[in-house]
Amino acid sequence: MEYAELVGVYDRLADTDSNHEKRDILAETFAEAGELLPIVVKLVRGRLFAAHQREELGVSSSLTLEAISKSTGVAESDLRDQWRETGDLGDVAAWAVDNQTQQTLFSDSLTVERVHDVLREITTFEGDGSQQRRIGEIAGLLADADPNEARYIVRTALGHMRVGIGEGTIRDAIAVAFLDGSDEAIDAVERAYQVTNDYRVVARTARDEGRSGLADLDIELFRPVQVMLAEKGESLDGALADAVADGEAICEVKYDGARVQIHKDGEEIRLFTRRLEDITEQFPDVVAAVRAGVTAESAILDGELVGYTPETVESDARRPVPFQRFSQRIKREDGVEAMAREVPVVVHLFDCLYDGETLIETPFRTRMERLDGSFEDVSVAPDELRAGLEHSRTVQAAVEVGEEAETVEPPEAVTKLYQDALDAGHEGLMIKNPAATYQPGTRVGRMLKIKPTMEPLDLVVSRAIYSEGRRSDWLGRLYLACYDESADEFREVGRLSTGYTDEELDDLTDRLEELIVSQDGRAVELRPEVVLEVEYEEIQESEEYDSGYALRFPRFLRRRETLDPDDADTLDRVERLYDEQ
């Protein structure tokens, strides 16, 4: 398949704002893709790997500029001028190819396979000279590209396609292309994606085996499942009323840590974050605890990984370390064992997805029973490089609620657990429906989280401005955006400039500078990847931002390193909080 054909699809997608038209364009493309279907399904979003495969191309904006210059002979200074004007390096590449000062004597045609294989191979480059090899490979593709092909090669390399395609559109297109496009077909595709995290597998199965084949797809060990997410409850009494089933609700401590999904098969153990990143090497102490405590021969367990102060972790009065301190363990590549002793951790388990058979379609009360049968508590021992392993602190509460009641009086055991959680430095409570099945990747009203104050918001940094004066080297003025689910876009809700220490701002700037897609003076446009937790005084209506709202006096709390941009709070959430003020 010629790459130009796929570029034509990109253009058609970019030229329409209609989600139905985008779906139909993709459905037609998938149906005609033949043996290239798995590749095409990923490339339409500019992705080269499945969601659970976290290989990085290592392609920065500056490296891309070098590749464009190398392939076209256009001076980098001219490219940067064009970049400031357009804000899109893909458009810069198209302009450079159209205005190139050097021509290759021989060129090869670009195929979809070639572009895909070359960009995937870049992820394997390591060591001295790896950056120059990346530049060379991208320059080689651009040298054989026409302007429009160059545009999308660069956008794919940078992971920013600008054609308005979300996972929901791909799901619906697969249902239309290979099934009957009905709601039942869409549900079948959605369920298959939930257990595989790989639309390549889902599309091929839908085409070759139909709905029955999709139903046969199942959880696999060491292929992480998207975690089930909680909605934010507005009050404890309201959450209990919403989550009750058969007169009972299950209440757990909401720990201030990082979600961890543990996969075990015999002696092999892997750990994954909620973003599906493999963090096994960073937590040898957790691996030791799992090996000592998980009695099931094979299992997938869900829990929260919490860092505690070394002086309290072995006591009955543990104190969690600040999340920013704990998060250093997730990023650590060297000195792992020393860091494990400095920030010892405990895994608080609360769900079992697999123990030899898949459990995601069984009620939560059953999964809790299977969880209890799959492991034994392990005491934390930092000096022995062993984490703690235990069940989350839980209360199964009898709840009486009438047919019309929207709230209930919380039982004393629940209010005590809530207060104990707060006193211990944790965030609050999780309120769970005992009859609920496990719904990967979904925010469900049958699992609610309760915190004691008006909820902070998790927002994406969309653009930024360098500060003035002493902090002039740092991106200290950050524009914040919520996620508009209906449009699959981010909408700005304000600008942040307070709350961070110099060290936090320095670290944040280092990360954000990797995401710059254009710069105009001291202002930069960013790929929307970094999620921050922000508190604020109130939400106001505003014409200044495209959300229609603005946060009053926003203040930085922390970087949410375990969240993807799609996990950011939604525009619907902002609107609801505004109405409830």
C-alpha cells in the first residue's frame, strides 16, 4: 500500500468535523486494508504500538528540525521562522520539501510498511550516536516524500496527528467495517478492547472471526488491563446511596499512592501502572513481597502502591511520604535498591481480576473473596528489600435506603474509617457497589471516591510562557485545559503561576520543554501530555478560554505522573462543579 493512499485518508479525516463521517472514512479504510489492517489501525492515530507497549521513539522537536534540514537543505533558522508562524512541525516539513534546496538523485517510493517499520526501528536505537541515527532515518523518509507525505511522517514521529481521531471513533469504525455497526456490535468491540488494549488484535479478530471471535478474546497474563476508574462523589451519604446493592456497600480507604496491577505466573512477576507502564525493575521489593505472599499460581491483582516514611512504615501509625517523593521511585533507573530503602512501600490490594480464570465479569463481592484466597499478608522489611503486602482497609457496611432517597445516614463504622483515613494522611474513601463487575478503562458510578473538600482538578498543560525575573529560565505560567469528551479535544480553563517550589518548577520545565511544538518569543505551544492536580478558589464563567470557564486563583498541588491526558477532568465535570458552587 502506497503511503500516499494513507495520507489521502488523513486529509479526508482532517477536512471533516463530523464524527460520523470520520467513522465511515475509517470503516472504508479498514475494510480495504487487507493484510495491512493491523498497521493501518494504529497509524490512523499516529501510533506505532499497542496501548500497553510503551516504547518511545525518542524524537524531540529539535531532532525533527535537524532531520528536516538534513533532508531538504533548508536552514534551521528558516525552519524555526516557519514553525513560529504555523505552530506545526508537520506543516514546516511540508513547506521545506516544497522549497528544498537539494534534490536526491534516486528516491524510493514510500509505502505504509516502510514508514511504519522505519519509525518502529528508531525505538531500538541506543547508546552513542543513537540520536544521529534517528535523524538519519527520519531524513531518509523525508527525502523520498512529497510535501503532504512529509507532513504526516513528522506528525506521526511526534505523536500529534491533528486529524481528530479518538479511540471511540476507531471502535465504532471497526464495528461498522466488520460487523453490523449496531450498539451491540460496538459493545462487543469495546469489551474486546478492554481486555486486550490492542485495536490491532480487535480489528483482525472482528474481520476474521466476527462477534463470536471478539467474545472469545480474554485477559492475558503480562498484557495489562486498563484499570477501572472511579467517579468523584459529591458527598459520603450520596455516594453510599448511589453504590448500595442488596442493602450493602463496600468502603475502602483511598490511599495517596499509585495504582499498581500485579501479574504473576509461577515465578514470573511483572508490575504495571494505571498508564500500563512496566515498573517491575523499579520495585524489586514489591516483587519480593509478591513472591512471598501471593499463593495463587497465576493471578492479576489490582491495588495501590503507597510510599511511607522509613521511621513509621513498620509501625501501626504509618505516615505516607508526599506523593512527589514517592513518585521518584517510579522514574528511578539507577540506585533502585537504595531508593527502595529510603522510600519503603506497602501494596494495599483491593481487587482480583484473574486467579486462573477471568473474573472481570463477576460481582465485586466475589472478586474480594477470590482476592482473599489468592494471597497472604507480608510484613514490610526495608532492610531486607521487601515491601509490605496487605488488603486495603475495608468496611462492608449495611445501608438502608428508600426507593426515592438520594442520600443515607452513613453507618458509624464508615464515618470512623473515613476519619481514620484522613488522620493517617490518606485522601478519603472509595465507595464500591458489591454487585458491580470490573469495567476496564471506564469511570463508573458504582465506584465513587470521596474527599473532604471541594475536589481539586486534574488538568492538562496546553501551552506555557517563560517567567520573568529570577525564574526567567522556567516555564512558570502554565495554561490548563480540561478534556471535552464530545469533541475529543482539550478546552482551556485558566492559567497557573503559583504553588510550586523552585525544584518542582525546574523539573516541570524539563518535562514540558520536551513537548514544545512551536515557540513565539517566550510563549510555547505544547503537546498536551502533562497532567497537573490543581486547587482553586472558585470557577467563573469566562469568554477568555474556549471552555467558557476560568479557575479563580488556581494553585499547583502536584504533577499527576500516573495519569494519561485522557484521564484529565472533563468539561462536564467543570460545568457540574460550577453549577454546584
